Amino acid sequence: MSNFVILPLIMTMFSGIVLLFFKDKIRVQRWISSLSLLLTVVASFYLVHLVHTKGILTHELGNWKPPFGIVLVADMLSALLVATTSIIALCAVLFAFRSIGEARERFYFYPFVHFLITGVFGAFLTGDLFNLFVFFEVMLMSSYVLIILGGTKIQLKESIKYILVNVVSSALFVISVAYLYAVTGTLNMADLALRITAAGDQGIITVIAMLLLVVFGLKGGIFPLYFWLPGSYKAPPPVISALFGALLTKVGLYAIFRVFTLIFIHDQAFTHPIIGYLAILTIIVGTIGAVAYHDIEKIVIYNIIVAVGVILYGLTIGSVDGFTGSIYYLVHDMIIKGALFLLCGAVISVTGTADMRKMGGLIKHHPFMGWLFFLSILSLAGIPPLSGFIGKLMLVQSGLQSHSYVFVGVMLLSSLLVLYSAMKIFMTCFWGEQVLESSQEKGSTKGLLLPISILVGLSVVLGIGTEWALPYITEAAKTLADPMSYIQSVLKE
């Protein structure tokens, strides 16, 4: 059973290598990429089933026992995120068939999507901090290629900032890991948890914890470290923005949740209030940006920042209910952000612009796309019975129970403004006065709406099928709340 832990990672890495040999065979690349990701979806959902029935699974590479060897760990949180990632990757690739263009397809778009997903899977599954750094680098190097693929002026400009920020972040990561190893003598997460708990001098460990918060905060886009994100996610084609917006910031958030529930729990009175204040400020700044812009992609990008703050605050609540709300909202946000970026891509394909002041009346010729967008923004704002409502409701309930009234008030107000910012797009672009006749449209939505429909449909299922999904998410939350179950599964104690 433990071999299934590594299977999704191996499948995407091997597929990426194979795709390198078919540079000029676009149809072959498409078939290999889509079939590989479809099989990865099946394997990842089977992994979720195994974790649910068998408990936390580990895979010891080379049969080296932890804490000395490399170990991959699939608890319910990592298994759910791997499954969600695989669905988003499949939908993005299907969308790319009709949108990315042959020029980019010939220059290794599909191989580097697979390498990106390999890095994301590895970050979710690794049980070792150094290998978390390694998989971060696999993910980031792939994203460097994807963000610059096509070589437009804005891509070249924004890629410099994106690469510079991530190089600095990676350097800080290495420094933090080196200090942590010097203090504890281990980098296995489960072993670190035990050694830090038993350590006498906690001050240096708290400093390392805050350094890692900066590292993961840069990657996750929390306040005030989000400054690079809006421009960098706006620069590439929408399908690449969808992968970045749905996945990359969530890897940073996952890392924060993992280390601050498993490793750095020795000084929560100091670390967690700081995280809570940063989460609230992130929600406020993201909401202001979402309301201020008229560019449909920028509005969605700033809504990513809002969601980062909402999810992050659940960590500071520290209860099973708080973790459950955060994880539910995390899975929801990955799906709905992927859908919204792809919808923006479909709108841009038709209109030739991302400025909503230059479009209107699209619902006349594109009613299905319009109602998909409408469902997406209702879910984004947390309107029942869609998936966004469930996570926010749990966070509100756990926030009230923990007397986090400021967070609850900020989140509820931001939900109204998020609804306004997204509804502004719908009312202007789809419901407003028609700007383009069908003969004047720049492109077609042919082949673009199927992957969007899958993601929006999944959001609906997560909303109305809460009783089916909640046991899995609650199981993930209980593992975060009780780190000993993770530690015992890895160290076999």
C-alpha cells in the first residue's frame, strides 16, 4: 500500500520526461499529457481512499528508516491536496489545447506543466524539510519556464521580479534549514517535532520559525509579502495563471500549516497572534485590490490574496473546527480560482481584452459561459449552498467560539466586497450593453468550457455534497490538531 504514496509523483515526473522527446508532435503531446493526468487523478483519489481506510501511509525511499532516510508521508491533508491538484492540472491541460497556441506547445509547455505538478505533489507529500526545499525548487524552476514561455514584453518584465523574489526566498529557506539542522541535528519533520519539544533553549527555534514564516509567506502571498504576486500572475496566458493561482500560493499555505501545527508549537503565544494579524491584513489588502481594479484578471488575482488570509486565520484558531473550515475553504479555493482564471481566459479569447470597460452583453451569444461565471462568483463569495459557503460558515463558527470577533467581522465584510467585485464583472461583461457582434468577436469558446464546467461542477458537488466530503476533511483537520498521530506513523513509535 505504501507504494501508492509515491505513485502520483512518479507518474507526472515520468510523463514530463517522455514529453520532452515529442517537441514537434503536438497531438502526441496532448494525448500523453491528458491520459497521464487522467490516470493521476484516478491514482490520487485511490490514495485518498487508502488513507481514509488504512490511516496515514509512508513510503521510505531506499528502505532507509526515518529520521535518517527520505520519507514520503500521505496523511489526509496531503492526499486531498494531491487529488485536488491533479484535477486542476487535467482541466488546465484540456483548456490549453484550444488556448495556449502551437508556438508555446512546441516549446515544452506540456513537459513543464508536468514538472510543475511533480514539484507540487512532492511538496505536499514529503516528510522532510530539506526535501520540501528540493520540491519547492522543482516547482519554481518549472514556473520560471512557464511564466516566460512566449516571450512577450510583460512576461519578460514580470519574470525578472518573480525570479528575483523566489531566489531570495529560496536562499532564506536554505539558511533557515541549515540553522534548524545545526540546532536539532535532524530535518525529518516528525523527528523535529519531538526534538524541539524536548529542547531546552527555545529562543533560536522561534527565530527560525519566523524566518520560515517569511519564506512560506513570500510563496503564499501573505501581507506584506504579496507585492510580487499581482503582476507576476497577470503576465502569462490565463491557463498558466490558473495553475499558478490555484496551486502555487496553496503550497506556501500548506507549508505554513504543516510546520506550525507539527514542528513549531512550542511558542504559540508569540507566533500564532502574529500569523493572525498578518491574515487579517492580507484579507483587507486583497479586498481593496479586488474592488479597485477594472481588469478581470487582476480582480481574480486580488481575490487569491483575500482567500490566503481567510485560510491562514484558521491556523490561529487552533481547534479541529477551525482547521476543518480552513481545509474545506482551501480545497474550494483551489478549484474555484482555477475555474475563474480559465473563465477569464475564455472571455479574453472572445473579446481580445481583459478590461471589462471594453466589453458587454456577452451573455447574448455565450449564455452557458455567462452562467458558469455566475455560479463561480456565487461560490467565490460564499453564497449557499456552494462550496465557498461551507468553509466560511465553519470559520465563522469557530471564530466566534474562540472570540475572534475582529476576524469574523473582517471576513464577513470582505465576503460582501468580494461578491461586489466579482458581480461587477458579471454585470458589466455579460449583462451590460452588447459591445461586440458575433462577427466582431476575436475568437471562439470551442473546447474551452468543458474543463471549466468540470471545476464549477465540482464546486457545486462540494457544496451540496457536504455530508460526503466532510468526513475526509475532518480527518485531515484532526491530524493537524493532534500531531502525535503523524509522528507515530512516520517514526513507527
